[in-house]
Amino acid sequence: MNENSSHNVRQLRTKITLWSGAGIVIASAIVACVSILPLYNQLQTKEKENLKSTVQTRTMAVEEFLSKAKNVALQITSRTRARQLLQGYNQGELEPPQFRENISPILQDALRKSDAVAGIARLGSNQRLAVSVGTQIPNEYWSIPPATSTQVSVEGPIDIQGQSYLVLGAPIVDNNENRVGTDVVLFRTRTLRRMIGNYQEELGNTGDMILASSDRTNIDLLFPLQDGSETLSEPLANVMKRAITGEQGVRELPTRSQTMAYFPVENSNWGVAVIRDNAALYGSLNKRLRNISIIIVLLAGIGSVGMVWLLRPLAGKTVLQTERLQQEIEEKNSLLQEKNQILAYQEQRKAWIDDAMERLQQLQDFAQQVAEQTATSKAQAEQALSLMDRGTKSVDATLEQMEILKDAVAQIDEQMNALNNNTGEIGTVTELVSNLANQTNMLALNAAVEAVRAGEQGKGFSVVASEIRKLADRSRQSAEKIHDLVSQIQSGIQSTTNTTESGTEAMQSGVNLSQQSAETFNGVYASLQEVVRSSQEISNSTEQQAQSIQKLVDTIQELDNNAIADSQAKSQPVENNSQ
């Protein structure tokens, strides 16, 4: 092996080693991505579920607080003695001073038993203030449930003298479930505020807890946010609307830098939400994934180095064996190329001969077809010649019959003219009869007039005149009918005369056409005789041509067999060399 070959071997071995190492690293990276990405998505989903669990836990605490506040308000309204005093006050049995004096100790006792209650205002059945203890509640903050409701209503929080309170409205009902008044309870929100504000341990400095309510038009924060904001941005307000209307879930805010979980507070118009920055929410997760990625990269690098170390000697042996195989393949390819050239030449020459044979065979077949078609044409021409002779005789006979028919039509025309003249004379006679009938009618009319003048002596004559007149009318009517019939007959005769004249003209045209056809038949008859003679000559020439082509085919076939034998003799040494 020369120096260039050794250099090529080293280069090829280096390439195989490097590409193998790179392939291992790439495969490791693909496997890592395929395995880590689904795990990362699952862990992200888990973090969102944890955030949702956090807001659900806070929501349950808020619901417990509201339930406790409502229970306290119901306990205040359930004191029997206080309710009886209010009923007596509503019915006018107790004066206001006496009512306040008797009920104030009971309400004061309720204040002492609950640290969360700051004030109580008891309203009568007319929803007017009857008595108030503790912190005074302004009228505009009163929470009064509907007249048909037995549930405690909640409003707020409100600010009184720098303190935050909830205002609860608890209906007071008697034993018959009739509304007798309302207790407006002022409830401190310190516990609720601590509950909402104690989130830094779970959410950190980047998180925020939101407690908001709705008055059907606006979303109001119950407590300020961590940064001191007392209003919500539009995206946060839209999410809180969903929570207040009963929806729950987790959403990424439009900036995609924060994630928000929200939950509704049952039996209220409140909603709770938790916000966390994605960096803080997924911080520990990203850190673990980075560590896993570093470990995978290190393992892939170590594996690549080991594979390169193992593949290096194997690559050298593989390259040497490949070069030997390549030399053997080149030698065999050279021999095969020479043999293929000879075979290609033989196949090409055979193809040329086969093509020539095919074309000659087609030419022979075509000559045979021409001979057969020429014979058929000759027979058809002889048959057409016979038919043409018959047609000529038929045309001559037709001319004779048309001459006879022409004479008959002329005689019919003369007879129709004579009949037309006779009908004219009949018309003259009918006109005379009509005139005679009219005159007779006039004479009968005059006779009738004269009979009337004659009186009794003219009665008989009057009858005769009447009959004569009737006879004259009938004669006139018959003459008119005869005149109409004569007119119809004259019209028919005239139409027949016109038709006869048209037939005569058509007959003359037919005679002329028949004469022209006879002349044409004579010309065609002469042409067919010439075609028969030409067909006979073509048939003889075609038969001689077919015989010449057959001789040429036999000669080419013999040359082809000799060429195949020569090519086989020449290719035999090449095969021996290849062996």
C-alpha cells in the first residue's frame, strides 16, 4: 500500500470515528428531548393543579368564614325573648323607650359573646330602625334581604372610622315563618383579612391573593393587592367575573408571564383567585430539569468518548478490507464492461435485423392485402357494370312511360277546361232562375195586394198568390244553393287545373332529369369498364411484387443466422478470459 493510500485510510478512519461520536451525541439529545418534554409538560400541569388546590383551600376558608358570620347573625335573630319584644313593638304594645330598655341588654349580651360582631341594628316590620347597640351602622350600608327571603345577605366590606366590616342582613321570623323584622349585623373582617393576606409563605413576593365581589356592573376588591392597588386590571377583572359567576379553572394571563387560578365562593357574589409569576411557579421544576439535562449531556459525552475509543481500531480494519474489495470490484467491472459492449453490439445488430424482418413481413402482408383488395375491387366493378347496364335500360323505359303520362295529363287538362266552361253556363242558368223567382215573387205580392182590394171576391186569388210566392221563394233558395255548388265546383276545377299544370311542369322536369341520368349512366358505364381493366393490371403487378419480397426475406434470414454464428465464435475467448 503506497503513501497516498495510507493517508486516505487514516482520513477515512478519522471521519468514521468522528461521525459515529456525533451520531451518538445527537441520538442521545433526541432521546433526552423526547423523554424530558412530556415529563416537563406533566410537571407543569401538576404545578397548575397545585395552584388550583391552593385557591380552592383559600376559598373553603372564606366560605367557612362567611358561614360562621351568617350563623352568628342567625343566632342573634333566634333569641326568643328579643323576638317577642319586637313583635310587641310592631303591634304597638310597647312604646319605643320601653322596647329599647328591655331589648338592649339582650343585644349587648350578643355583642359580648362574639368578638367579631361590632354592632347590631334591629329593624321593625316596617324596616325602620327600632334599636341599635355597638358601632352605629349608616343607613346607606344596611343589608336588607328581600321580603320573601329567609337567607342572610352579605354586603361589603365597608369602612367605618378606619375599620373594615361586613354588613349582614338576617331576617327575623316568628314560629309561623312570618317576617317580623331584620337584624343588621356589623361583622369585623380582621380574621378574613389575615386569611387572605397570609399567603407569602406559599406564594412568595411575586404571588398575590385576590378576593373580589360584584354588584352586577363592577368588580370590587375586598382588600388591596400586595402592591397596594385597589382596582383590578381588565384581564384580571374578566377572570374574576368568571369566578363570581360560578366558573373555576387555571388561565395564563395575556402577557404569558403569570398564571392565575380562580374559584367561586358558594352562596355569595364573591370570587377568590391566586396569581403567581411563571418564573416562581415553575422555578424549582426548571432547576430540576436543568440538572437532569446536564447529567444526560455528561453521560452522552462519556459514551461518545468510549464509543470513539472502541471504534477507532475497527474503523481502520474496515477501511483496509473495503479497499481490497474495491480493487477486486474494479477488475471485475472492467471485464464485465468489455463483455457488455460485445453483447450490446450483438443485441443492437440483432435488433436491426429483427426490425428489417418485421418491416419486410409487414410489406409482404400489405402486398397480399392489396392483391386481395384488387381482386375484390375487380369483382365489385364487374358487378357494378352489370347493374349499370340494367339501370340504363330502366331509365329508357321510364322515359317512355313519362311521355305517355305527359300525354294523359294534357288530355285531363283539356277536359277540365271544358268542364269549367260547362259549369259557367250552369251558373248563368241559375242566375236566370233566381231573377225569375224574384220577379214571380213581386207578381205574387202585387196579386195579393189586388186580392185584398177585391175583398171577398179576391180571397181565392189571394190564396193562389200566396202559394205562388212560396214557390218563388223555394225556387230562389234552390237557385242560390245551385249557385253555391257551382261556385265550389268551379273552385275545385280551378284547383285541379292548377295542380294539373304543376304536374305537367314537374313531369317535364322529370323527363329532362331522366334524359340527363341516361347520359350520366352511359358515362359511368364507360368509366367502370376502364376500372375493370386497371384492376386486372394492378392485381398482376402486386402478385409479382409479393414474390420478390418473399425472396428478399429468405436472403436476410440466412444472413442473420450467419451473423449470430460469427458473434458466438468471437465472444468465446472473452468468456474464457473472464473465467
